[in-house]
Amino acid sequence: MNPVVTDQVTLFLALIEQTGTWALRVGFTLAVVIIVLAGVFIWHRRQQFLDAIQMLKMTSLSSETIVRRKSSLFGAA
């Protein structure tokens, strides 16, 4: 390859690397901030989320009842 072209390509790649580094830093920083904010939101609402799960457990059928119903469907005693 021609040395002049090689020098131009090298300079071009160096310019892209300098610009790309800052873009990647900003992008990853924004992603980390969004993930942390989502974690804080979930942490503050955890009691509300857990209460909903406990209410579902209390209102749902027990596993013994489900097993009995399945076995009666297939003719087992």
C-alpha cells in the first residue's frame, strides 16, 4: 500500500477512535444511570409489588387442590 494512503488512513482511524471513545462513554453512562434509576424505583415500590404477590398466593388454589382435580379428570381415585 502507498505510504501516503497509509498515513491518511491511520490519521482517519485515530480521529474516529477519539470521537468514538467519548460517544461510547456517554452512551454507557446514560445506560448505567437509567438502570440505577429503575433499581431505585423498584426498591421504593417493593412493598407494593410484594403485597400484590402475597395477595395472589392467598387467593389462589393450593397445590393439593390442583392435584386432586387433575387426578379426578383422568379417572384416578
